[in-house]
Amino acid sequence: MLAALIPHIWFFAAAAAVTYVADWYLHQRGSYLVNRLGKVRAGLSIRFLLRQLMLILLLARLDLAEQPLFYSAVACFLLFYGLQAPHGALTTLIRLRRTMPVVTRNVDLHAVRIPDAPPGALLRRSAEKMLHLDIPAVAGILIAAETGDDVIGYAGIGLTLLLAVLYLLALVPYVRRGRLAPPVPAVLKAVDNWLRDYQPTVVLYFSGSNESAYQGNMWLETMARVEGRPLIIMRERGLVPQLSETSVPVICVPAGTHLMNLDLSTVRVCLYPANVGKNIHILRVPTMKHVFIGHGDSDKLASVNPYSKVYDEVWTAGRAGRDRYALADVGVLDQDIVEVGRPQLEPIKTWTGAAKNPIPTVLYAPTWEGWDDNAGNTSLLLAGENIVRRLLKAADPVRIVYKPHPFTGIRSAKAKAVNARIRAMLEKAAAERAAEPRWVKEASSAAAGQSAAKAELARIEARLDQLAATGRAGGDDAEESRISLADPAREAETVRLRAEWNDAYWRSFGWWEHRTVTGAQPKLYDCFNESDAMVSDISSVVSDFIASGKPYAVTDSAGLGAEEFKRQNTAVRAAVILSNTAEEIDALLAAVADPGADTLADARRELKTYLLGPDEPTSMEQFNAAVRALTAKAEARNRGVAQRLGDLAVAVPDQEAVTSGVGAGDPLAVAEADATADPDAPAAPEAEAEAAAEAETTLTDGPSSVR
């Protein structure tokens, strides 16, 4: 505006260029500022309109208000904004009509025709692309105003309007019926038909925010190995792309009404890794048994959430989980708790008693700040910098691997700032160590190997990208649902390449180099295997690390004192307890350096059994035994209800059920169609007795801790 008022053409051109670049940069980064500008009525369209109004003002200040160029510019921008409406309508219509009621993976939907998606270039950030088509007009008008050659201005105006019209014409073919997704009823019918053919028996039901994908991902391998026919049901479309590679069928059903109308009559066990509101949409189904399995085992309050009362059973890793619920007294009955171990912990390697490299590696893996300001939520705020500082200044050198929780900083600006400072500390320390003569020599001797590892990483990542790209680039959810089918050979290759990637990653830099690890790869358990000790706080990370048998330290951030801290938190009873000053960390380093100084080794072995269950039978065997037992209970319940409702149907036929094809001839179908009819009444005595016998037989053959 200042350039327009002066007026100064090249000053205006420079300022306009800056605003174009700034807008592009903010959108490219996905900056929160874009959203904030929209909320204060300075959204994308308004910003472009203001820039164009400033150009009109510039022309007026240059005494060109009576010239044809001025009127042409005004007409151009009016027409240009007139084209925004049909453009927005077309892109919105295409997106809506391309959105199916479900998103699937490894589900064969050949029964419905799903056409290819429009090119991603047409729909991705479409409003931004359309608005930027004003650049030729703005540039042409500025040049014409400077040179006096109006033809250049008219050419720019014509090019802008032509490009806008061509963009519209390019979208038109994709609103034809043949290019849109199938109707909602047709898709839901196809999914139901697939469900009837597949007949799933065990479901993992997962819902949450975009940051919570790890909670479902940690159970994928277990679901692939579970007995029966597994199925994963999700609720948020945004989580599907974040789901790790799996051969298990996945159905994402965002709408609760669609979920409640799916044919899940063959499902007998439903597993829940998180307590979220949308669980209610499937908890209402009485023909299956509902189990809370959580996404980690720790002494945090979330591990004894009173919400857990709604489930038929709560599965914990070991005896500690059972005792935790008894102490919390939140209404979860002891007979409803089953100890199944932690199948996910199989990749964790047991400690050999000696450091893996010439200097020990200490993993610092703090949890996030939580939803409140409880000082005990995380060590990061009060102790994080002290922990890292003392490790860096240790008498004997150590390497630090820092892996913050994915949620770190999403609620607390202070936690975000501490996280940034710790990362900066490690970067600075790594640079200083790289300049020391000892490490210069090590780096020189390892340079060739590191270069080879980096080349290997590039090769593996390129191949993984090829394997992940099951279809053409730019496909939408509908197209991905059509083409994303299980491929055992591809999955096996992916698993092998992931293992090779992890090995190459740790070889791509020196065993003495400090490292901050973020993102999905390498995984937390890979960091466990690379480290010789860990510092953390009250979270499931501690319980999982105990499976390695390695020394660990836990921070008493709330200042309870070591004895009280151990009394309240089972997982720290074999840990070195750190105050917020972290002055006790030398005891952890001594245990790593000298097995004779490791006074807590026996305590860690005992605690491992208490927290995670026995090594034999394996966790997967315990898990499958629990699934079999609960399936038997579900079958018994359904037989009892079917028998009861069958007797009623003989006495008083249900005309509505008969009309819909569900009658007395199919009592179990009556039970499933009208399960809300007295679902809490006791099952038939014969069915209950049979269920008890089956469950007792199953559990007797399994671990003694499962009662």
C-alpha cells in the first residue's frame, strides 16, 4: 500500500513478490499462521484481493485512472473472481463425490467400480493454485504501467483469464458420473458382502488424533499373528495413511451410523488400544466381547482409567497390572483382568552384561507433558536439561540418544522450548566431540563404512518407496482402497528391508556421536537395542525397557522422595531414582561400566516377571489363549440369547423379523437383529456351563497366571 501511495512501480513489484513468496512458503510448510489469518478475516482470497486492489490504487496514483489499461485491469479482476465460484464448486463437488463412506486396505472391493482419481495437481491446494493464476495479469499491468506499452498489460490479462478458464475446463470431465466414486449404499453393500465372505472373528478397534497413530501401530504385528480372522476397524481417515504396513484387512468407517450398520455378526472379540469417546459405537454390540488392551503398561493414571469398567475384560501384561487396578479401586473386578504378557516386546534383545560399543550409549526417552500441569507427568520440564548436561559432563565419555515422545510440545510451549534446547545441546556437543583428536581419528577410520551405510540407506529407502507406492502417484482414498490389497511377497520384502534399514542407519554415523531420533523410524525398540542404559520417567517406555534387563533410571520429577516414589510406582523399584538435579546419574553409569557395581540386576529380573509376565509360555501364546477363552464366552452368551429368543419367537412370532427374513427358524439371527431385547438377562444354564468348561479347559492349557 505504501508503494502504491507514493507511487513507485518497482517498489510495488518487489513488495508484491515478497507477499507471493510468503504465501507460498506458509502453505508449503503448513504453517498455523495460515489458519490464524483466516480466523481474523485475512484468508487466502482476501489477501489476493487486497493485493489486486493495491494495484488498482497504484494505477490511479499514476494518473492512469482514465486509461483503457485501468478499466481492463478492473474488468480482469472482476472476471477472475467471478471464475473462483465455479472453480470452488467443481473442486468441492469432485472431492465430495470421490469420498467413499469407508477407506480400506487389504479388502477386495471388486464388486463396485472405483475409477481412478483426478490428477493430484488439479485438486491438491487447488484454491491456492487458482488464485496464483493472477500473476501474469499483475506482472503485465506493472510492466505496461512502467513502459507505457499497454499491449503487455492486455497480454498478461488475457493469459490470466485463459489459464483460469482452462483450469475450469480441466476439472469438468471429473464431475461426470463415470469418474466419481460409487454411491454410498453400493459401497456399504460391497463391504458387507466382503465381511460375510471373510467372517472376521477378532477386531482391533482404533480411534484417535493424528498424533496417536503409534497406539494402533504397536498392535499390528500381534494382530497379524492372532488366532482367527483378524480385522482392524478405524474411525479417522487421516490416520489411515499413518498406518504401518500390514497384511491384516483394514476398514476405516468415519460415520457412526455406517459402522453400526456393518455386518459384524461373526466377530467374537473386539480389542481396544485406547479409551476414546467413539468406542461407544461398537461397545453397543452385545454379540462380541470387548477387551481393553491399552497401548502400553505403566503406573500412570491413564493405566487405571475408570472408563475401563465398560469392557468385559481388561488385559494386562503381568501381575502388576492386576494389582494396579486393585489399588486404584476404580470398579474393574479382579476376575475381569487377564494377564497376557506383551507380544510386542519380542524384538527387544536381552542385555549381555557389557556395553555394545567402546563407550556406552544412554537413551533418554522422556514422555510428554500430559494434559495437565502435574510435575510428575514428564522429566523433561524440570530435569531434562540437567540429565543431558550431566551425561555430557560424565567422567568417562558416553553417547546420548535422545528420543522425545511424539506428543512433546503439543500442549505446553515450555515443554516445546525445553525439547528444542536439549536438541541444540546435543548438536553442539556432537560438533565439539567431532573436533577432538580421539574422535577425529575414529571418524577417519570409520568414514568408508559410514559412506557405504549411507548409500545403502538411500538404496533401501528408494526401494521401500517403490513398495509403498502400490498405485500411481496422486491417488485419493477411494483409489487407494481399490488397489491396496495384501501382497505377501511385498510384505516379506518390506519386513526384510526395514531390518536392513535399521542396521544401516546405526552404521551410518559413529558409535560415539550423539543423536536425536524422531519420527517413525528407527522405532523405540530399535533404540532400546542400540543403547546400554536408559533414562526416562513414569510411562510404558520404562515397563517395555525392563524386558531388555538393562540398567535404567527414572526421574522423580514430583519430588516424592525415592522410597515414596518406589511405593507409588511399581516400574521404578529396580531403577536408579533421579532427582530433578540428576546428580544420582553416576550410579547408572557405574552399573553399565562394571557388572559388579550393578546392584539392581537381580531386582530387574524379578520385576520383569512381575510387570511383563513369565517368559514361558510366550506372550503370543498367552494372548491367543485369552482370545480363545473369551471367544468361548461370547459364543456361549450368543447361544443362550438365541435359545431364549428362539423360544419366544415360537410363542409370539416377530412379524417384523419374519418380514425382513429373520424368523424363528434362525434364532441366532433373531438375537443379532434384536440384541437389545433384554441383553442382560442370564444365558441358558446349559450354555453357561458349557462356556465355563470351555474357558477353564482353554486357560488350564495356557499360563497359570490367566484365571
